[in-house]
Amino acid sequence: MKTKPVAQAAGLHWPLMKNNIAREDLDAVCALLTQEDPVLTQSRHVRSFEEEWSDWLGVKYSVFVNSGSSANLVTLAALKELHGSGGEVIVPTITWVSDIAAVLHCGFEPVFVDIDSRTLGMDNEQVIAKLTARTRAVFVTHGLGYNALTRRLQDELGRRRIPLLEDVCESHGATFAGRKLGSIGLVSNFSFYYAHHLSTIEGGMVCTNDAEIYETVRMLRSHGLVRELDSDSRKKEYADEYADLNPEFTFAYPAYNVRGTEINAVIGRSQLKRLDENIERRTENLVLFLDNLDPSIYRTDFATEGSSNYALTLILKNQDPILCKRVMATLKLHGVEFRRGTAGGGNQLRQPYLRRLHGPDECKKYPRADHVHFYGLYVGNYPTLERDMILRLCDLLNGLAAKEKGDMWMVSC
């Protein structure tokens, strides 16, 4: 029988995320809107944001789009247009739905691997084992701020000339071998959604050092229009080949409209000025949290070197349904919002859209992803989070292995 806690405890009042749009960001928007004749659709602020982001990340090119999901989509679409459809893309079992959706929408076959429990990213040895002549790319997700790459995987993909795609939507500023994640693969994707390390309200970025990928993504972002190209020589090639068309309305690809706006870009440019400071504070919060959790109850051995935490990682060390209930009941009782299964709703192969493709039992082949699905949570992390709240939460969580305390814990997962 389901019962409610007997009383509401003194709350921590800890939302999953807080709006990180600061007053100075809104002032920048007001300055734009109060100009005599402001341009609000994609224009010079979008271009400036792309250039400033490229400088910050350490890449040659960036393309601003209206969401991280759109960044995923146009990345896979560019791979398809430049190298053909069909073949396999290796993807994680723990990720956001849009990564796998983009693979499916663009006509590739997703191939799944289990996670590395210390990074929540793909088990790199399983990735290498599943590389075949049909592998068109490996799409890594750097989840919750952790680096998911190893030198061995990077070297093996380079040797086989298989593109590495990076989803860095939750890991702005995290590093691997002294380089920022997102500057390593052929293409990388970022999300600037609400309460991410940097937010533009809605928005995303596609980043690359490859000029052909860059130009293709620019066209795919805006209906496939050739006029979106930066390269004058490529514009001339299209004009010469298609002399019967208006050069301003020549469509190279059956593409999308996923452009960002000047308002979004102005917010992004304002937030970029304090991004490094915010990343540092987020990382300090994670270290404090893990250092004060009981390692006999919870996983505390995550690979934090170079990390850039998105949300505090709370995963039970062992399979313990009763303790899982206690943890979630305590979080609810104290007003601490959380997400079960971590990023994207847990093991993606348990989601309806993949069960229809792979059947109900495929998900069971990935036990580490399943452990996170059933016994993994995350709790909100943001730069303004107070140290005392983190320590109070750790004290609450560490006390939950004690003997069950009456009906208070009789709450369903």
C-alpha cells in the first residue's frame, strides 16, 4: 500500500535547475530592443557569438542554431549529405533522445554500447569491439560534465578514419588531455537550454575545424540556401553550374530552418563573459558533494579530472530497491528536485521509440546502463548553490542506510 510521509520536513527548497539568465543578460537584450530599428532575426550578433564561441572553445568554425537538438540533427544531416546515407553510428545507451533521433532521421542505424560507470559515457572498449566496415561515425555523449574519451579510442578512430562526433551539451568547458571537449572530434554539438552552463533560453552550436562540414551546416541551418555559404568560390561554382537559377534562391539540400535569433545571441555573448567562473563554481560543488557522500552507499569514484559538472551525480553503489525508495522519499520530503535515470530518462533502449525497433529485451544487454536507469539520480547544480545546502544534503543521504523508519519510507519509487 502506498502512503505519504507523515509530515513535511524542514525543506532545503532545492529546485532541479535555476534560471541562469542574469540581470546583465536582460540589460543586453533591452539595449538591443531599444535601438531605433533593431534587427532581431539572424544577423551580426549571431555571427559575433559564433566567432567568440569558437575562440573560447578553440575551433575554427561554429554555427549557431535554435537548439542542441537541432545541432544534433544538422550534424548527422551533414554527414549524410557529404558521405552518403546508410551504415552504422555507434551511440550510448545513456544519452538524450535527440542524439539517437538524429541518427534515425538521417537514415543511419544506431549501434549501442554499455556505459563506463566512472564517466557515464560509452565503454570505449565496447565501442572499439563494435567498429566494423559499416561504421560511419562514433557519436560520444559527454554526460553530466564528465569526459567520455580515452586516448585509445581516439587513436583507434584516427587509424581507421572513422569520424568522432561529440555531444557536449552537458559538459561546457570540460577537458581531455588539455583540450576542451568539443574541440577534439570532427564535429561537436552544444546546447544552450535553460540552466545549462551557458544559456540563450533556447539555442545550440555546431563546432568543427573542417571547412566543408562548416559550409554544409551553414546551408542546412537555413533551408539549404547557397547564399549562406561563407566561401565566395563555392557560391560561384553553384552560380556557374545552375545559371538558370537566382543565386539568392538556390537550394543545395532539402534542409531545415533552425536559425537562432539576435536576442538569443545577445544573451549568449553576455553569458560567455562569466562562463569560466560559473564552470569553476559548478566543479567545486561536485567535488564537495562527492567528498562528503558515504562511498559505501553511493558511487563517489567518478572520473572528475577535467570535468565541468552539469548536475550532482547520485548513484547507488549496489542494487537496493528499498534504499532507492528511501533516497527518493527523502529528497521529496526535503524539497529537493531530482531526475531518476540521469540524462534523458535512463536507458534509451527502454524508451518506446526504441522498443518498437529493437524489442523489449535488447535493453537488458546493458547492465551498467540499467543500473543507472533504476538506481541513478541527479540533483541540480548551479553557481549560486550554497555549500551548506550541499553538506546538509549529504548528511541526510548518508543516514539512509540505517534501519527502516516506519511507514515514512513506504513510498513507491
